[in-house]
Amino acid sequence: MNAQFSELARIAKRLNEAAGFLELGLPDRALRILDELGDLGPFSPGAALLRAEALRLQQRFAEAASSYEKAALAFPWPLDRQAWLASSICYRQAGLIDRAINTLGWARGAACPRKRFSF
């Protein structure tokens, strides 16, 4: 078995474990797994979503919003919209209203100035 494939399989398994801890309402355990993983390669956007959800469950809303943004920037349109919306909600809960409004606009389809579009 290829070493790179083995490493990707190990990361996928650990991400699945982190998702399971989130389902059980144990965000601290999920974050511990995510922190131990190191370089996630192609799994980085999915891991950012898991991290964001864990932080949201801990009511660390500004950190969660930032992690949702990281995921949104990695996903192509329209797959990024849910992450932008979650980011907007977290910014609102953190009291960062201007930031919440901007990310809500990106969730609704406005062009994000930080994304590069290729036509």
C-alpha cells in the first residue's frame, strides 16, 4: 500500500472520529483530534468545517466564524454558500455586525473580494 494513501486514510479516519465526537456533543474531544492531525492536505476544507462547528458548540463564535470562512474560501461557488451563511451567523452572535452583514452578502451570492475567479 502506498505510504501517501495510508496517511490519507489515517487522516480520513481521524476526521470521522472528530465528526462522531461532534455528534455526541463533545466538541473538546473533536478539537483535540483536529489539533493532533497536522497537515491535512486535501482534507483541509472539511477539517475547517469540523473545527468551526466544534468552536460554535463551545460558543467561541468569532473563532468559529473565521474557521467557516477558511472553509468557504476553499469551496467553489455555490458550495461555499452554506459556510458563508454559518460564518455570518457566528459573527452576529459574536457581536461583529458589519462582518456578519458582509459575509451574509457573500452567502447570498455577492462576489467575495477575497476569492479569485477564473473565467
